[in-house]
Amino acid sequence: MRRMRLALVAVVALCVSGCSSGRATGATPSPLAPLSSVAGPSVVAGGDAPSVTPGAPDTGTGAPASAALQVEQDVLANIGQNGWDSAAGLNGGLGQLWINWRTGSTPLSTNWNNVPAAECTVGGGGTPQCTSSPPRTDRLTDLRYLHALALYRNQHPGDTRFDAQFSRWAGIVKSLWGRPRDERGWTYEVLVDITRLTGDGFYAAAAAQQAHYYSATVFHASCGCLYFTDTAHPRGFYRPVDTVEEAAALAEEGARTGNQTYIAQARTALQFLLAHGYLRAWHAFPYAWDQVLNADGSVNSSPVFAAGLPNAGQEVRVIWLAQEAQTLLHATRATGDTRYSTLATELLDAITPAQNTLGLWDSAHGGYCEKATFSGSGLAQPGSPSVGCSKKEAGRQLVVLDAVRVAATVGLGSRYADLQQRMTALAVGPDYYSHGAGYVYEVAPDYSLFLNHSVPEDWVTTEADGIALEALFALSDPSPW
């Protein structure tokens, strides 16, 4: 099956891949100065955080505003029509989002997995018929969907077409996020931003609970670091994409409330990560580290890539690097401390087509290959990265667009103008599966549908939709989350 293209954005495909090829030898950005040795701005308890003047709102140079708006409206309408999982008793009867679905299928086929097979179907009566009960759900996608609805309402205050959806998902999210305790620090950012957009203090209160969880449970004073333990990883493990986000959340909440403990924990946690978890030669954090501590409880200077997690510890993906950069930029914006944005700049510079340190940028078709995998065993011997490009993460790679838009609010707009142009062109062009009015989880390198056990992956996913919508709305937001 070949995907249909939006005629109004066909022209933008010309700027997706550009003329860059392979790794470049651009200048290496300055490394982050140790957080413990550089004076940072003081934050007065109860006072306002130092401010950074946001850049002027724009829609980038990769696509006209009308193209982005059309995609936003079509995706939101599709989720509104097909996305509600109303299985009996789910979330106290409030329901949640489906993980994914095949738009236009009759009956509607939902919650496809990697078998691949559909977990549920929804006929004309609207009652789901499922092979497992309750069907799979993901409260992270519900949070992102509410965020997208709030962004749309904020940017189009006279447009009420999605108000009923907003009201329904406000109830759903409040039911699911009353006691957050989620290790993904980006959820703190989204909760705070929903309060900015709506004025509803529930979400800021939930964000404060997240920060408290990171401070009281995930942070360990003995090492000044953030990690978890379980039976398979008794000496401590962590995913840098989580710990960077958690440190940023602590910095932001500390600035927001004047909590100096949070601010100090953020600095020491990030400094620990730079010393014990950063592949500095590659300007990248891997997926996960294990053996944070030695058997005697002291800090291990040579942690190893973690095993037994959803991804291999030695993997690096652009979506994680961009999320890390994005939250670090938020930390600078909240605190005025430019050490966070310095590291964010190092991460983003390395994934630009011009620098392409890991070789993940695909100069033939544009966008990023799925992953790079290091050949070594850990920090002392990471080995070298090999690029896996049998597929790409379609909507999820658009977190890069969101990150460079946030970079523009701290004075880095011109630095990433080319990358913004390319990613915007992808967002409304080949990344977007117009036939399904949404974004699929993964695609072939040339953006045709990826074959999963010979079955085309033509089901749109709420995770990819949510990330893509946040990126598109960031184009018109003077202070994107």
C-alpha cells in the first residue's frame, strides 16, 4: 500500500533530505562545565524564576501554517472519532485511548501488536470485542492527548469543535494522574504546561507530586544520583532519558517554588550523569546503565550497559536525545541557568545533518534511522556505534522538531533553523500517513509502510500522534513546552 500525499504540502518534500551526506566534521561544541564549579543564578524562595525572553512565534520555514493546521485538525478529529476505548469498567467507566487502530476498517480494528494481530474490534454498536480483558492502555498517551487538545484550544480560542473531547479527557487524565509517580520526567513538563494553558491547578499539583517523588525516592544522597533497583539490577540501574528529565524537573520545580533542595539535587544528579553515564566522544547518552554501585556500596566508575529492559542498554535513539535536550532547555528557561542549555546544545548539535555524529541522519530520504548500537560493554569500553536503518520511528522522531522550537526560546533559533525546516517538512509530508489521518509507529526508510511479519503497519498510534501534535503546535507557540 502506498501512502497518499497531501497536495498542499508536496512542495515541502524538496527540503527534507537536503544535500548533507554522512557524518560531517563540524566544530565540536564546548562541553558542559561541571555544575558544582560554576556559579549559577540564585533563586529566592517564593520568588519568580529568572526569565528568558521567548522568540517570536512562527511556523518555521518548512511548511505554511495552513498545512500544519490541517494536519492538526485531521489528527484530532480522527482520535475523536476512533480513539476512545469504552470497554466496560475501564478506568472506572471513563475509558481511555486505544493504543492504535486501523482508520477506516470495518469493524474498527484496534490495539494491534507485534504478532501482528488486533486485540479488539469495535462494531457499529460501539461496544469493543476483545481477546483480553481489560485491553491494553497507556496513560501517557491520554496525558499527551489532553495536552494537544489544550494547545489547540489555546491557539484557536474561538473554535469549539474539540471542546467535548477536552472535557472528556480532562476527567480521564484527572482519574489517571491523581497519584502520578512516573519515572518519565517529561510528564512533569506536560502537567505544568497544561496548567499554563488552562489555568487548572490540578495539573501543577500533580507535577509537584512528581518532583517530590524524584527527590524523596529516586534521588540517593549517598551518590548524589538518581537510580532504581530491582531483583535483576540490585546495584542500581537507570535510563539516562529518565534521569536527565527528572533532574530538569527538579530544577524547574525548585525554581517555581523556591525549593533549594530540589535545585541542588538537580545539579548534583546531572553532574553525576555526566561523569558516569555520558558517552562524551559521541555527545550521547545510551538507553540504560547498570551497576551504578560497587558491591560495597561505593560509586562504580565503570558502569555497564543494562540488560533485561525493553531496549538494549547500548542503544542510542534520536528521540531520547531530543527529549533530553528539550527538558534541559526547559530547565534553563525556568532557572536562567545556562549550564543546562549548554548540554542541550551539545546533544542537538550532534544530531543535526551537518554534524551527524552517530550517522543517524538519513541523507537519502530525510529523517533519522531507528537506532545506533554500541559494540562494547559499558562506560570504560563502549566500543563503536553501528547504525540500524531498516526502519524509522515516524511520528516519534518529531520530538526533534519540538526540541528545536524550545531552543528558539532561549536564543538558539537561528542555530537550528535548517533542522526545523527539514523536520517541519517531514511532519506535514512523508511522516504523516494521510490515508489514516495520523502517524504510524514505524515506517520503512523511504517512508513507505513497514512490513511487520508481511503485514503493512498501517495502524495509527496514539503515542506517535501525541508527539507529532505537540511538535506541530510548537510551531505556533511563542513559549512551547
